Amino acid sequence: MNASITLYTSSFSQNALRPELALLEKGLPFRKVEVDLLQGEHQRPPLSDLTPRRQVPTLVYGTGAEDIVVYESIATLYFLEDMHPEPALMPPLADPRRRALAHMRIAEFQAKLDPKNIFGSVAFRRQGREQLGSRVDDLVAELSRWDAYLEGQSWLAGDRFTLADIAVFPLLMHFEALGFDFAARTPALGAYVARCKARPSVQASGWLDSFAAFVSQRAPEPVLAD
């Protein structure tokens, strides 16, 4: 289907990176609109007219007859996979084990890993180790589980890069920014992070550089440093 695609994004949002990676992996042309979250641009039109959540990412998919607006980063991934199944970013129905594994890892990310994200508490609310309490230990324990998932395989659902990797990788950059040494503490996860960073889609997005600049400016306390 020929469509006009607009992605409302933010240069430091790990959530907004997800649909951009999917678009780049699929080779789909799109227009990228930067939203300055720190200046409150998400609270004003046009974004405030598009989504009741007033958030990035927001994907506007123009079909000619009407625009389809999709927000929530995981929803944008599934939508793009449905609308543009090739090149595939999910294992095929003919491989139900790996397809189920990809779905499980995405569900685990949403239910278990993402809720443990402490980046906002540190970078914006300036909380330190004492204020975070058990949240640091809980997160480190969860990362150890994901390290085990990657032992003996390159990607979260096996030998192919999938939506599961697009879901998880951006969040890991938050933890690296807080001082977590993946290579030293979770070797399989560390090698995985390196593979993700080397993906052409990640490089083409320019997000790693823009996020690094944001982290340098905010200078969050390295609460995850060992």
C-alpha cells in the first residue's frame, strides 16, 4: 500500500526510536517531525490534536482516503508489520515457536522490564541511590534474566532481528546512560547491545548521538555503576 507516513518523535525519547527503527528496517519513506518535549510542544497542536495522550511517538499513516493515527510505541510496531509485512520483522507463522518467543519477549518487556526503568527518576527528578531504594537491585536482577535469554543466540527470538529487539534495545540505552556496564556485568546482553548499535537502521537514525548529547546535558547520576 502506498502511504504517506509522518512520525512525530523526539531526539532523546527511547520510545520514539522504536517506530523509526521499524521504518528504516523496512525501507519505508517517512517524514520525521521533531517535538521538543522539554519546551512542551507535545501539549500543543498539531500533536495535541492527534492523540489524547499528547505523546511521542505518534505515527500518522495517510492512505489517501483518511489518516490512521497510531500512538504507543509497541502498537506502532505491530501496525507497521501488519501494513508492510515484507521485509518481515516477525518470525513466520510457519515457525510458531520463534513467533511465540518474539511475542513473549515483547510482552515481558512491557510487563517486567519497562516498568523498572529508573531513567526518568534520575535524569529528571534527580533521585540518587538512596531515594531509589530497592528499585536498583530489582532492575539489575531483571537485566540478569535478559542476559540469560541471550546466551547462545544473537537476537531475542533466535537468529533473526525482530520486533522484540526493536522493543527492548532502546530501553537498554537508558541503563547504559546511568552507568550500567553491560559487557562486564551481563556479557551476553553486552554483546547483544553492541550488535544492535551496529545495525544500519540504528546508525541511520542518528539517535545514539542525539541521546548521548542529551545525557551529557542532563548529567544524570550513574546510579547503575557497579
